[in-house]
Amino acid sequence: MTQSERIAPSATVPARRFDAAGILPWAVFALLAAVPLIAPHFGLEYYVGFVRHMLIVAIAATSLNVILGYGGMVALGHAGFVGVGAYAAVALVEAGVGSAWLAWGGALAAGAVFAALTGAVSLRTRGVYFLMITLAFAQMLYYLAVSLRTYGGDDGYGLYTPLSLGWLDGVHGDVFYWVVLALAALVFALASRLAVSRFGHALMGIRDNETRMAALGYPVYRIKLAAFTGAGALAGLAGGLLASHNAFVSPSLMHWTESATLLVMVVLGGRGRRWGAPLGVAIWYTLAEVLKINTEYWHWPLGLMLLLVVFLAPRGVAALFERRRGEG
Amino acid sequence: MSAASLFQARGLVKRFGGLLATDHVDLAVEKGEIHALIGPNGAGKSTLVNLISGLLPLDGGSLSLDGVELTGLAPHQRVRAGLSRCFQVTSVFGHDTVLDNLLLAAQAHAGSSFRFLSRRSAEKELMDTALALAETVDLAGALHRIAGTLPHGAQRKLDVALALAARPRLLLLDEPMAGMGPEDSLQMVALIEKLRAQTAILLIEHDMDAVFQLADRVSVLDYGRVLASGDVDYIKGHPEVQAVYLGTDTET
């Protein structure tokens, strides 16, 4: 058919080969990579650690965005995966593992296993029930950690020996920062690619119309479980990185308010949008930091500002930018 | 009902509490046949469709398609076995374009969906399948329209196209003419007539003109039971059928 020839190219070939959207991730990456080199000149060393923390949280938020934004699964237990990762890393260190890569790999695996097990149960439910059951699993973990004497129970547990990064050791004082940045960038790239892959399309189809997807022949449950497990793995990795970052773990990592904060950050940034998670994390942490400098009662204005954002950008801040670009 | 029937439902039972919604229903569809299922509101037609497609679990009975037992299979496995369906209430992906809808349907039946890193837009075969589906239902001119903004009749055609992507051997059409004007109904009748060559069809429909025009065989459902089954003339002349269903509106 000549018709198909006429239509196919515009649909297969990306319309925009070269534009701001293509350079943006690299520009952001370069900017972030320069932080440890520039900050000390202005006496802002503190902010190297601050940004490193944000990058780690961005990994967790991005993984949540995959199941929440692409998959439509409103989970309230994501901090549980982060906590599992953090405690897994600590357990490995305690068992004599000295390599950061091994500890983080263990964190990733632990997050995946925990997500697969809890997902297998919780994904049989939907909506509010799903939210409650993911919350319940995370709370179980929280209380388990509180009662774990070996790892300090309620008081938490310090990691006193710094982990080895292998041949990267001693390259630069801030090498851990760049490792975190590289991992965060990798996770961002993975999530971006996932969104345009077969799996991503299937996942978003399930979000939009689960019954129809089953009637189209999709193994809905397996697809959701795969997404849930992958997200759990990445959140576990974030947990392992967080344990290294803080040189400390405690049950408060898994408190349900942490899960809620992740949820708020993703919704704020724009769920189901490429930049949603990192943008939400950046806005949340920057606002909190600025307000903390000025007032002890920073929760109040933060809450008000978030309300404002919800009214002005109900689909998230990232959606605002997309619309503006569409008009331009 | 010979053993060689393409699709066979035997003794289907569904209870909702004390209500026997499906009362030992036997149904067969032959290859190349359009088998219409009619019955008054509340007769259990939609329940039967959901039992056959697997959205509701059976309380008794068995199903087979082309010799393959479907009884214990999940809905998506039944689709893989060759049984595809449309929905009474149009069920398309309203926020996506027609093309994206068709690509999603095509993807389900061409390779694994567990591919995480390669761009789907690079797959030419999916695109070809999607375009062919659009041609079949006459939507090739609307590929880049947002599905939810299409007129009702076009959305119903898209719904049919989504079901066709499975290359079904039995297609369940649940009231395809529902809510359509005469113009759209005519087009849908023409489409169903065209599909006869590709697949056997179980057609649930209220529009009697369409049913009598299309069906090779008609079964009448009443209170969850099959009241009568036969060709169009037999059903038209069946006294009990006239009493429960066609009523005073019988056209002869």
C-alpha cells in the first residue's frame, strides 16, 4: 500500500533529531559532575555531600516512578526496599566484605528479592488495598529492624570502616560522589529507555486499562511483578549507597513517612515523566534546605509551597516544561 | 454439535449467590460461522461472554477451542489460544493515538514484551501489522488521532481492530452495534461480514436487523438458559422465542 509508505516514516523516525531535549541530560550531567571541583572554591564543601545525597534519593525516586508513574501502582512501601538494601549492605560489611561494589550489589539483590516476594502477594490486590499491603510489608521490616539487636535496634548501626572502591580508591577525595553520579545517570538512562521499550509500553498500557491488556493477551501479573522487582532492586541499590553515604543505618530509613516523602517527590516532579523523579527530588531538597536556613519551622512554608505546586501543576512540574516546549 | 466443532462450551454454570446466572449452557461455533447470541436484558449474555473470555471464573462446565482445553486458563492465555474479544463498553486506550493503540495490540502477539532497552519504534514489523489492522477496519486515515477523540463508531472499529491483532480463530463481539446510529451500524455490519473469512464469530447483539442479516445460527438466551438454537428462520418462527424476546415487535 502506498498509504503505509506515506505514513510509516513519520511514525518510526523520531521527529526531532537534534534539540534541547537531547542535550539536556548531558548538560545536567556535566553540571553535576563539576560540583566537587567548583564548590570548594566558594567554601561550599558541604553541598558536595548534599548533592550526593540528592542523587541517591533520585535513584530511589526514579525506581518508584517506574512502578507509580509508568505502572500506575500506588505503593506506599518504597522506603522498605531502600531499608532492605541499606541493612543488606551493613550485614555484608559485618560479615567481612570490604568491597563497596559487593556491598552495593548485595543491596541491589536484597531489594530485588524482597520486592519479588512481597510483590507476588501484593500485586494480587489493587488500588487502596495494594497501597495498604505495601505499607504493611514496609512496616513489618521497620519493626524487624527496631528489634534487631545485632544492628543496634532503634539506635541504628554505624559503619566505621570505609568501603573500598577497588582501583578507584584514592583517585580523588570525592570519587564516591562521581560513582554515585554515574550510577544515578545510569538509572536515569535505563528508566528513559524503558519508557520507549516494549516493556514500558506494555506497563503503561496496564496502567491505562488493565482489563483490556489482559484481553489483548498480555500476562499482566508477570509484567507488573517484573516492574516491581526491578524497581525494588534499584531502590535497594539506593539503600546500599545511602548506608555508605551516611556511614550509618537505622530503622528510620524505612519509616512509612519516608515512603510517603518519596511518593510526594515523584508526584511533585511529575509521575510517569522522564524528569519527574529527579526534578521532584531536587525541588523538595532545595526548598527544604533553603527554608531550614531561614526558619526552624520549615515544614509550614514547605507544605504551603507544595499545595501551591499541586494547584498550579497538578500533573507535576515536569509536565509544565513539556507543555511550554510543545507551544514553542 | 459434532465433536469437530471449532469452539465448544459444555454445561457452563455461573452462580452469583443464590442466582443461577448461567444455567448449564451448551454452545458451539463452527469454523467460518457467525453464531449470534440474543436474549432480553438480564438474560446472562454478558456473563456468558465474561465466562468464555475468562474474566469471570466458571462454577462448572468446560470450554475448548480447536481441541485445546480453555477451562483453567487465564484470560491472556485464552487469547494466545486463539480466542479474542471486544467489549460492550468501548475499551480502547483513549489517551493514545490510534497508531499507538494498534502497536500495543500488535506487540502482544509478536515476540516477547519483556524487552527493556531497545526502542519499540525501531520495529518495522510491528508498524506493518498495525497499519494492516488499520486498513482492515478502515482507520488508516486516522492513525495519528487521539483514540478518545474519535467518534463513537470509529472507536468501536478500533476496539475490533485491537481484538483482531491476536489473529483469533474465534472472535467474541459483545454488542458491537451498541449506541450506534444507522450509518455506523451499516459499516459495522459490513466489517463483520468481511471478518467472516478470517475468523469464526460469536456475536452478542440487540440489533435484530443486523443479527438476522449476519448470523448463520442464532441461540436465544433467557434466564441463563439456552431457550432455542437454530438458523434464522427457525428462530424467527419459534413461538417461545417470540414470546420472551421478539414480543410484539416481531417483523415478518
